[in-house]
Amino acid sequence: MQITQNTVASIEYTLKDNEGQVLDTSEGREPLTYLHGSGNLVPGLESALEGNGEGDSVSVTVEPAEGFGERDENLIQQVPKTAFEGVDSIEAGMRFQASDENGQGRIVTVTEVADDQVTVDANHPLAGVPLNFDVNVVEVRAASEEEIEHGHAHTGDEEDH
Ligand code: ZN
């Protein structure tokens, strides 16, 4: 069976940046099982996997536009330290849930802490980064109607939802 719309594929993958540093990998855990064609993977990886079958290996470089997007310098902002009320000590690298002007939830990363100002970056940590994927297709099966309805794969150990 080949990976097409409404199939569920299990993949082993390693993701590296252009310097060869491993950013993410399924090594040491269960393969990633996902519903194909529902935007559960970054678009560039989904289209590279389309048409592959069990046992196939795929190596692809996904540019930021087809990955986690380009970096947007407007998403870097200075906020007063008082906005972090209740947080004992703010350090670079910490992540917080924030909402933008449209009420959309966003993860922001603290990049710099000054005396009374904190610089936060709301870009995805992998925005602007070319993504080098090495993927092995472990299994491909048809999706159940419930999976298609939910827009994601069921692996059998999810919470009741
Ligand atoms: Zn579900």
C-alpha cells in the first residue's frame, strides 16, 4: 500500500539542520504514526512521502516555506518584566504560552532578559531552518472513518476523545 490521502503511515525519522545537528528523531521510541493529507506533518515532508510504501526510504530537504515558515522579525518583542507576574526567575530559553491580538495561542521563547525588559520571540523555534529529513516508511494502512473524521491517526493508546 502506498501513502496517499487518508492512509495512516508509521515512519521512523531523523531530522537534522544543515550543520548535521539532530533536531528531532524517532530513534529509541515508537515510530511516528500519522494520518496523511491532514496537515499533521509539515507540508514539505507530507508531499515527499506521498506515493511511498512500506520499506521505502526517503531523504528530503524541506525549505522553511514548506516547513515551519520563515522567521518574522516582527514577532520579536520587548515586554516589561512585570508582564511575567508570578514567575520567580525569568531566564533566556524559557518558553511561555501567550496569545496574540487575535486571541491565537502562541509559544514564545525568552531570548534576552534585561533589568526590567524581557525580549521574547514568538517565531516557531524551527522557523527559517531548512529541515533535512531521513525517513523509513515502516507501515502504511487505510485510515478508519473515525480517524478521518478526527483528522489524526489513532494508535490505540490515546485518551478517550
Ligand atoms: Zn481521534
